Amino acid sequence: GGTGFGPRDVTPEATKTVISRRAEGISRAMAWQTSLIEPRSILSRGVCGATPTGVLVVNLPGNPAAVRQCLAVLLPVLPHALKMLKS
């Protein structure tokens, strides 16, 4: 959660302080794919990226249904992403 436009939605800003390389394709894919179900999902400011130590950080929405939709996009590519981070 915390990826919207509200005053307390600061998750993307916090994430940017710990990642060294952004994975914008993941964020874009989640927003695009979920927008086919819920058009307002394109308003998400979620950030994804890797830390200097090779940890993948993915911002997910606060709504459980939206999380399931995002995971449907992320999970098929997650094993390959993690493999790339370890090599």
C-alpha cells in the first residue's frame, strides 16, 4: 500500500532510497495489466527495483484484490528475475 496520491502515500519515495536499479518494466506491466480490470489502477505510483545487495523490492497496492491482480503479472517472471539478481 501507500502508492496512491494521498498525503500518507510515501511508499514509492521510501523505496527509491533503498534500490539502486529500477525495474520499471515490472511496474508498467502491473499497471497496464490491472488497468484492463480496474482503469484507476494506472494511478498507482508503485516502484520496483533491486537493492545493491540483489534484493528485489516490489510496491504492491493496499487493496487485496489489486494485490492478487498484480501478483498474477509478477509471479510468472519472478523466478527469472531472482535468477538474474543472483548471477
